[in-house]
Amino acid sequence: MSFSKIKFDKKIVLSFWIILIALIIAAPTLLPVFRLNLLGRYLSLSIVALGVDLIWGYTGLLSLGQGIFFALGGYCAAMYLQITSSSEFPNNIPEFFALYGVEKLPFFWEPFRSPVFTFFAIWIIPALVAGLIGFLVFRNRIKGVYFSILTQASLLVFFNFFNGQQKLINGTNGLKTDVTELFGQMVGSESMQRLFFWVTAILVIASWFFAKWVVKGRFGNILIGIRDDEPRVRFTGYNPVIFKTIIFSIAGGLAGISGALYTVQSGIVSPQFMTVPFSIEMVIWVAVGGRGTLLGAILGAVFINYAKSLVSEALPASWMFIQGGLFILVVTALPEGVLGWMQGDGPRNLLQRFGLKRKIETYPSLEVNNKEGNNE
Amino acid sequence: MNNNDLLNLIDITVSFEGFLALNKLNLNLEKGELRAVIGPNGAGKTTFLDVITGKVKPTKGEVIFKGKSLVGRKEHKIARLGVGRKFQSPRIFENLTVKENLEISVTTPKSPLNLINKSIKGEQLNEIERLLKIVNLAQKVDSKAGSLSHGQKQWLEIAMLVGQKPDLMLVDEPVAGLTDEETDLTADLLKSLSGENTVVVIDHDMEFIRRLDSNVSVLNQGTVLCEGTMETIQKDKKVIDVYLGRPED
């Protein structure tokens, strides 16, 4: 019964939402802007984690390359911000081009002058790239560990390509966004950061509902079917390639949104978003939070990252050990993650360990029979 | 081969790196027929199903189903043409409920858009109710399929097979691990399905095959050794030699 859900009372659910919304509205005034900005960044990371949960937790596709789509979203946002804020630079193109003697804007920058194009590009471009990679991989029935290796290899290809393209996208230095302007205000300014926090909070909730909608009902059941027994799904008349491509594409789109939000709140996008450890961390957030729970992915991303910044402030250089330990702990002791453990039999088993009796689930009829048996 | 045939296997050869799992196998199935396939271990029974369902591509030979060749088609396309398969050990989706398992099988069309957009049709819900009654799982409808007993899992998989409405049902060892009573019920169920559907049953259990009261094909070393009623094949000298065993002298 590993995936059973606790049914909460409606009142509890309602009060949970009221508290949550109140916190989101109040956070920008309660928290100092530094902390608020951190929280906003970690919330945006929870969107990419939702995507990881969809493809890994539900569909069984362990992608170690979500950084690709995350970075693509970030680059889309940064390109728009750079180009719309470049009027005072030579040739009216972003400043960094001058360093490499580029005088004409590369063609693919042109569409990013349009806010509408950018708005769609942030999620559609990563979704298309993910869909293409996914389709080619899934059509050839590459799965399991080979899929993971392939996604990681793709990540390295993208990383190296972006790193080397100084003349196109400023290569390893990345694109800065904090000194660009949006709506006539500096992106790195306090008021803009506050706005981004709210946008992020809303998008996290929206993405969460979207992901819930995707996995509810028969579509989600097919995803679980593919995870548990793909040939069986095939012999029942479904084409798993299409389903896997769609969900991988959705995860790519979510990663793109996440990357864009993260970029505007951290002030820069660079190929560092496509390093191997970062994409593995995304998987760890979901593993710790709880695979196949969606909410676990959000909580995992936010809490682990917050812990990371708190620990790093107190004990620099120790975080990697703690994160590694956390992962080992989850894999060995809580294979379903913290939320999965709470929703399953975990708490009851723990109570039992402390001497509290656990009610045994049984059929009422069996108990009746037992009584009869005693009478005989 | 005649017009009334649903399936023709013509000279099917499957070679796994030189090992001939099937060797020039010929087999014809009439519409509405119930056919039992028996054979010793390694005779090629499961490979025979793999070839029909598209899991294994034959090295040589032709599979004709409803006048169309199945060779080279993808598994899900073959399934949509009307070939359903039940696996040897029950393969159901253990993390889904009984109802969700059946929903997956009865849903048509099986496209992502249909699944994500629309809710299940009323007639399909009725079909699920009907199937639940047939296999006696109505009370377990919202239980996780993984929590069912072995026999119930076998039955759920049979219900999923029926729900797919295939013209050809391939049933691999449906009574493995079932009690005698369940075995009898399964035999009756399969018999009642034939006529409207064409059913191929693979099994070792002689009592069960006898109860099916159908034509029997005996496979040995990848080829059909003998075909006929249970009485005929039991008297066949070749069959006795390779499978049933010679009485002790």
C-alpha cells in the first residue's frame, strides 16, 4: 500500500490553504530581502523538481539531464532582458558582444526582442528539445540505466557547447540579468525581487495543480503502468513511446519555467546550470521529499536548499557531506522519501517501535469467525 | 488455409543465435475456436505467443491475422488489431486499483489525448461492472491490485484480457497456482468465451486441458508434433514418446 493517500478533513485542507496564502502575501514584508530572494529561488527550483517527479516518480524515467531544459529556460529569459536593455551600448546590442568584436546581433537573438515570443519560448523551447530527445531515445527503447546515462551525456554536450560559445551567448561567463531593466525597473532591485517572489509562488501552485491534473485519472495510471510494467502496457494496445515523450516534454517545459524564474532571482544564467552535480541534486530533492507524491518534490526542493544555505553559512564546506548522507539515509531507510513514509505505514511503525500497540488491519468477518472458533 | 481462419502461422522459424526456438511451425486457427497448446519445457510455447504478439520477429515465415500480416508490426498495433495476451505469471498493475486496471483495458481509443481530456464513457463503466461480476471481484473494486490473492490476480488479468475485446485471446498458463475449484471455474470461463472469441490456451495441466474439451496442438522442439482431440493425441505414439512418457516396461 505504498502509494496510499491520507484523506484530510476539508476544514484542515481549507485552513492549510489560508495559512499558505497568508504566508505568501506576508513573506515579502516579514522576511529581509536577502532571505526572501533565497526563498523565491528555492521555490522556483521546486518547479523543476515537480517535473522530475512526473518523469521519475510516476513514469520511472530517471533523467540526469534536467539541467539542459532548466538552463534553456533561463537563457530565454536572460536574452530577452539583455536585448531590451541594450539601447545605450554600442550597436544597440548587449554589452558583452563588444568584448569579442561582434557587431551584428546573432540571428537567433532577434525574436527575443518580443516579450510575447519570450513568454512562450521560456517553456516551449525546452519542452520541444525535451520532446525531441525523448522521442529519439524512447523510440529506440532505451530505458533504465542507459536512459540515465544518455541524459547525462546530453547534459555534458549542452554544457560544453554553451561554455564554448563566447560570440553567441557569452560562453562560460553567462548572461547577467540583475542590471537589466524590466517594466522600467532594475531586475535586481528590491521591488522587482518582491514581485518575482509572488510570481514564483503563484507559478509553483499553478504547476502543482497542473501536475496533479496530469497524473490524475487514466493518463496518470498509464504512466504508473509504464513505470511498473511497460511491455504489459504495450500489449494492452497503448504506445508507451508517445506517453513517455509527452511527459518528458512536460517535465522539460516545467524545467524551463523554473530556470527562467531562478535566473531572474539569482541575477545570472550561465552554463553552470548544466553541470552534472546540479542535475543530480534535482533528483535528490525528489528522492528525499518522496517520489510519486508531487508535494514531496516541492517540499524536498525548498527544504533541502534552505538547509543547504543555512548549513553553508554556519559550517562552510560541510554541506556536500550532509547532502550525501541524506541521500544515503533516504535510499536505505526511507526508500519512498519523507512524504511517502508519512503517507504509508511509517509513523504507525515508529509508534509501535516505542511500545505503542498497532492496530492490525483485518477483515471484520475474520474476527467474527475467530470468536466462534474460541467458543467451540 | 481457408476463409474461415482467423490466424495462420506459416513456416515460422525463430532462431536465437543459431538455436531454433521455432522450426517451420505451421498452425491455423478457425474463428471462434478454442485451442489448447501443450508441450514439454522448451518446446517453444511462449516463443509462439511472442511471435503472434510482435514481441519476437520471426526469422522466417508469415503470420496472417484477419488477412493481414503481423510480421514487423509493433506490439501495440497488433494489440489494437485484436490480439490480446495474458501472461504466464499474472501481470497486472499492482499499484493501481482493480477498477483502474480494468479502465486501462476497456478504454478506447488508447490515445493520450483521449485519456487526459475525457472521462471514461458510460458504456465502458458498464463493461467494467460486467467484468467484475464475471470474475467475482466486485467487492475488491477499489483495492490495490497488489493486495489481491494469487488466484484473484489471475482472474483480474483474464478480466483485463476480456475487457480489451480481442478477437484472438492468447492465454498463457491461466491456472498456474490456482486451487482445483478456481481451475474448474477458469476452464468454464474460457469455454464460454470461445465461440464469440477465438481462444488459445497454453498449459501443462492435463486435467485442465481435458476439461477444456477442445482441439489440442502438441508442440515439440519448435514445431507442431500432432493435432487433434485429447483422445487422439493421447494415443499418438510420437506424443507419448516425447511428452506423456512411455509406460514403464
